Amino acid sequence: MITELRNLNQDQRAACIASLLGWSLDAFDFFLMVFVVRSIAGDFHAQIKDVAFAITVTLMFRPVGALFFGWLAERFGRRPVLLIDVLLYSFLELASAFAPSLGALLVLRALFGFAMGGEWGVGSSLVMETIPAQSRGIISGILQEGYALGYLLAAIVYGLFLSLIGWRGMFVVGVLPALLVLYIRVKVKESPVWSRRNRRVEPSTLRGLAPIARHWKRFLYVILLMTGFNFFSHGTQDLYPTFLEAQHHLAPGVVSAISIVANLGAILGGVVFGIYSQRAGRRRAIVTAALLALPVIPLWAFAATPFFLGLGAFLIQLMVQGAWGVVPVHLNELSPEGLRGIFPGFAYQLGNLLACGNAVWQAGIAADHHGNYGLALAWVAGLTALALAIITACGPEAKDIVFGDTARDSS
């Protein structure tokens, strides 16, 4: 692993750092909302499931952002679009702090979802088109766990500062990702694959859209795959802090500590299974992680003490984000040539759209079972793990395929 990272040159490392931080800080801004659902509900005198709709509306608008920013990335390059996207989601996070009503907050979270939707696809294509093929597995695991790192940072801010600055102050802190723009501006270079292709072919306004129709079977498969993945992650993360607060009556500091432990497991899982995917294949790594999550679910959802809840959270996220650690490389390798700016991110976020009702659905199940959030979490996690393993095993794989292949570009 260390040898592969050392083999990256300065430009490749800069692209990895920018994309990792962009996704981490994007996730940080998203998960701040997850931690303050109860606080917002109290402030606006609303029910938890009504406020949880803010999570849903964010997920609903992410595909629109993925398509828009992905199209821009095919037309104008990955680097400038990534820069603009980071600025936009940072500004919208700050604006959320000044929402005068729940309705206004929902609108701002929808706009935030639009901006958030663009970052993953643009950032992952920039990295995967820049690094050597033999480094894709490990870098994929590291890159995707920027998501867990963002969750971890949100948990720390929540535990340390919620009582001091309130939920509005939490969103003010969320403007900090804007500083990443300076690094992208100074250090990051354009994707060499995109640069070579656009020296050969004059990009048109429709380039990257019409060709998706020629690959519709693969596109639909990837959407189905990402629907499973998004139920797997959001079904085990979005309402877990609420579960710890409302069902176990744990203090913010304890909720923060368990969330930190969970995300340490997530980061470890992403790296371990990313490396494993480089040796054993993308599909095998995903299927293994998904199936290993099943025996952990009872501990994670039904433990009675903070220690065992924390252990369960660590283990479940080790497996959930272990599977997710393979996603950036798997989707970029499955993408048709010339579509890498749009195809992975758009399919990812359409899967998010199909899974976007998860938080409201789980909250409703809990409400129907006398506030039993553990039951709702367990059902979603178990069914999703099985479905994800089956969908992945039945799908294609393109491990270590050559990027920039002109034959693929014209297919």
C-alpha cells in the first residue's frame, strides 16, 4: 500500500488530496443536518419525520446536480467545475444557518443537494483518470472514505459545539470547505485523459448525454446497484444519531463518541476492502463486505449499552463502507469512455434519488412500533445487504481497464 502511494507523482497526489477533501467536506456539510434533526424540530415546533424530510429533499436533488456538473465537466474539464461546485455547496450550507422557517430550510437543503450532487462524480473522475491503474483500488478506498471522514468531523463538531453554538452555528461552521478552493486553484491540474481527448475531439454541447442511450442497459444496472448502495449507507447512518438520542436517551457527547467510533470503522473498511478489490476483484470485495454485515446487525441495532452499541456501529460501518470503498473505481471502470464525467456521478445520484425516502420511511416504521428505531434500522440494513450482494454478483466488472482508449471512445 505504501509503495503504491509513493509511486504517485506530485500532480497525482494533488488530485487525490483535492478530491478527498472535497468529498469529505461535502459529507461534513451533509451530516451536520443529520445531527441536528431534533434541535431543528424543537426550534420550529415540528415533528422529527417532518424535519427528516430535509435529508430526503437533499438526496432528491443530487441527481440534478450530478447531471449538470457532470455535463460541465465533460465540456470544460474536471478541475474548474470541481472548484465552482465546492464554492457553491459551501455558500448554501452557510445560507441554511439563516433559514427563518422549516419551509425555507427545505428549499435551501434542496439547493444544497443540487450542489452536493456534482462533487463526487467530478472529483472521482479527476482522480481515476489521473492515477496509475494499479493504484485504483487503494485510492478508491481512501477517496470514498472521505464520506466517513466528513461524518466523523460532523460528529466531533456536534459533540463539542452544539450546546455552545446551536444548530444554526453548526451550519455556519459548514462554510469552511470554501477554503479548499485555494488549494484546487494552486495545486491541482486537469485530468490528462480529458485533456488528451479534448485535443482530439471538439466538444459539443451534447457530448456526454446522447451516448448514454447507447449504453442504457449498463446505465440501468449501475442505477440499480447504486440504489442498493445508498439504502445500505443511508439506512445505517442517517437516523442512527436520532436512534441513540430518542430510543437510548444518550447525551450528545456519547452520541458523538459512538459516531466517531463508527466512522473510524468506516475509514478502515474502505481502505481494507479497496486494497482487497485490487487483488480479488471489485465484485468479490463488495459481496464479501455486504454479507459480513449480516451477523453484525443484531449487535448494532439491539445492544443495550453504549459500549456494545459503539462496537456494533464500528463493525457495521467497517462492512458498509468497506463495500462503498470499491464504488469509485468500480463505477469509473464500468463507465463508457468519454462519459466518465457524467456516467458514474449521475448513476450514483439517481440511485440516491430512489433511496431518498429512507430517513422518512425508517422514522415512520419506528413511530408505528412505539419509537423502536432499532427495528427499522435492522430491517433496512439486513434486506439491503442481501440485495446488494445479489445485484453485485450478477453484474459486470472491468477491473484495470485502460482509460482513454480511443476504441472505447467511439463505441
